[in-house]
Amino acid sequence: MAAIAFAFWGSFFGTAALALAGAFVFMRSARRVALLGALAVILSASYSLVFLGWVPITGASLQRLQSMVAIGAAAVLQLLLLTLLGTFRRRDSVRRVRVVVGALSAAAFTVSWLFPPEEALEFGILLAIAVACAASVAAVSSARRGERAGWLMLGALPCAAAGVICLGWYALHPDRTPPQVHAISAVAGIAYLVCIATAMWSRYAYLIEVRKVMAHGPNYDPVTWLPSFQAGTPVPDTGTRPVGVIVVSISNLKMLEELHGPAAYNHALFACALRLRKASFPGAELWRLREDAFVFVFRRPGDPEQLLDYSRQALRRLSRPVQLGTSHSDPENSEAVWEPSAGVGVLVEAGNTPLDLVIAGARATSRTAWSYPSRMAWFDEAGGEISELPVTG
């Protein structure tokens, strides 16, 4: 192996050591997140060590070990990524998936022993690549829902596949592997660790926010980290420029509190606010209304069709199930799954209309939308009544 290859691998293992130290820093405050991060780092470093041949065995025994490590790493990688993507909603589903993955891994181990060592190694490498490709399907689905973890996994999986291919090439043809292959593999490994570390940090930061807000009551602003609308707030523009308002009202929050208690209520309120904050509609201000509603205020709404499109996006964001924590002390162990039932009301009024009246009208419209199949409504000025909006424009 050339000196430049050693340099690249030194950078990779240095990054792995740094990531592992960072994972253990959060062991006390977020034990599960820290363990998942440490597992990802140890798995990557161990895989690289074995496939580089930096272990005290050689020949057919090494190839047999490399095959087993590839199969085991593929199984653990699949479970790790599914966990990061939030695929598991309930503990019974976690157990079922673990049983299935364990059975498939045992079958793969058995099949690998039917081949000679070199062919078994090739089988393990192909299986690891196939698992990375299969996991990409779940990552794409998560990314399309706008979840950050999905995008991070879409970045991590190609890096993992590139590392597996390059290390597999070296394991099969150590004398014919150019330094560039080592460089690509090491850089891909570093990029993979960075993506995993970022995903872990996002999960840790989310849990810190959840712990903070679940201790407060539903009328306390830090629950949503949003400003509260105060009645009588004037519109700065005193002309006739219209103001657009989208109010999102959630009908089943009170029922959630009665079933699972205030901790689950606060968690649900926070999760809904977080989803709406991530919408980031241009020119919009997001405020919390009392009890069960949120309002987007557009002081220069522009095209009404654009406002309707924003309201559809807001409804889609809130329609996904939320995995809730019901305990103040351990929001990581979330067993309750709650699906928000939201209604969206859209209203556009002249700029000289008091903003509290505009919001009150939009809120009433959003509550009327609860009775419509589309869960969306607006005030039809031509007909002088509240009308249903279609889900698609």
C-alpha cells in the first residue's frame, strides 16, 4: 500500500475516533442516540480494518472473515438506517423487523459457507451493496416527505456503497489496487460518517427541544417557540393593500390530552409547530393562536392561487402521523402514534381591516373546514359564504 493511501486511511480513522468521542459525550443526556452513533462509527471502522487486512489472519481465513463481516454489517446498517429514518412506529414492529433481519442474516451466513472463501467474499460484498440500494428506497420516501434525515441518508448511502465497492476491490485484488481506490474509499467513508453524525446531532437537538417543551403548559410560548398573536395587533400598512391569512386548526388535540396526558399534548403541539416552521413560506409570519391553532400572515400576499398552494402544503405537512412521547423524562421511548386532524382556512382582506378580525374570520373558516372532505375552506366573496377548497389546485 502506498504512503498516500496510508495518509487517507489515517484521516478516515481520525474522523472515526472524533465521531466516537462525540457520541459518548451525549451518552448521559441521550443514551439511545449516543449508542446508535457509536454503533455506526464502530461498524464503519471495523469493516474498514477487516477489509484492509489489518487483522492477525491471512489467506482463506481472512476472506471468510471478510465475508461474514460484510453480511453482518449489511444487517446492522439496514436496522440503523431504518431507525434513523423513524420507520419504526411501535415496539412490536421493531421486534418483527429485527426477527426478519436476523433470519435473513442467518440464511445469508449459511449460504456463504456453501461457497469457497473467495466466492463467499464476493457474495458478502454484493449483499452489502444490495442492502445499501434497498435502504435508498426508504431514504427517498423520507426525503420526499421533507424530512432532513431522509436527505442525509441519501447522501450517506452512496458513500457507503462506494466504500464497500472500493474496499471489496482491494480485498479481492490487493496487488492490483491503485492508490486512487484507497483515496476514494477513505473519502467516501469520511463523508458517510459526517452524514451519520449530522443525522445524530439533528436527533439529539430534537430530543433536547422536546424535553424542554414537554415540561411546560400548552399556553406557554416556548412549547411552540412561536410568537403568540395578541388581539388588536394592527396591520402596519395603512393603505388598501390586502393581507392574506392562513389559519390551521387542529381538532383532536384536546382529545389527545384526555387520552395520553399533558406531556403528549405538549409534544404534539411542538411537533405540529415544528412542521409548520419548516414550511418557510416566502413573506409569511407564523404565529400561534390560543389552544389549537396556528396562523400564517402574509402582508403582501400577491397571487391568491399561490396562497391556496401554501395552504395545501401546510395541510400535507400536518397530515403525517406523529410519534409521541408520553413521559416527561424519556421522550425517546415513544409508543403513542397520533395523526393530526387539521382544518385550513384561507382569507384575504383589505389592509385597513383590523388584523384580529381577519384572523378571527380565517379561524372560523378553518373550523368549518373540519366538516369538509378536503379539510380546506375559504370565504367565497361572490357567494358570500364559506366554501370548500379542493385538495389539488
